[in-house]
Amino acid sequence: DNGSQLCKSDHYSISFNIISKVKKKKLAKREIYNYKRADWESINNELSLVNWDSLLLSNDDIELAWSRFKNKLFLITDRHIPKIKVDNSSQPPWFDSETHNLCRDKERLRFRYKQSKAMEHYVQYSDCRQKFKRLVQQKMRDNFNNVERCH
């Protein structure tokens, strides 16, 4: 009686195997801004030409002003910062180069602390870990707001 050996019950266990072929969904590449190739001079020039008072102060509705500001900023950004397509498979969309670099710094500091056990190395690691957590939270929040903007 194999069922009673697994657990103390008057019920028998059921064991089965499921044989299935599951295809992994191929994730589409996503577009991100290539800030290294941005035309900052044109962005600054175009931003300086915007009549911000008429754009933002024509209505008492703060949500409308915020929406107009974002729309104008994204219009200028899209015009002067090229986009590149990146593979979506290994990282979430908010995990960009800034996040990656800080994560790498954090891991280096953690390794140094584990090797030395020195309090100053722990403090450096701990500070970097907090910065990384804050950055991740900010990037996730920004990504969520950006997804909201697109829908």
C-alpha cells in the first residue's frame, strides 16, 4: 500500500506525469533611447523656444499642464534622440545600463567586503546597496508611468 506510506491518511495519493511540449514565447525587441547619440544642442535650443507660460498656465488643471509638459518633452526627445532596439529576453525593460553598472558596483563591493570583513568595506557596500535599491524602485516607477503613457 504505497499511498499510506507517504502520509498517514486513509486516502490514496495520485501520481502522474504530464508530457507536453511548451514553446517559449519569443519576446519582441523593445526600443530605447540611445542617449549617447542624442543631439543635446538641438534639444536645448528647442526647449528654450517653447513658450512654457502659454503651454502650462493657460488652464488651472494641473493634470492637463503635466500632460502638456510631458507631451512636449517627449515630442522634442523623440525628434532629437535616436532609438535602438534591444533584446528583451534576459532583463526587465527598466534594467538599463545605469542600473546594470550600479548593480555591478554593488556586487564588487559585496565581494570585497566578504573577502576582507572590514567595517569600512561593509559601509561602502551597504551604501551602494541602498543606492541600487532606490534606483531600481525609481526605474520601475518610471517604466510603469511610461507604460501608462503609451496606453
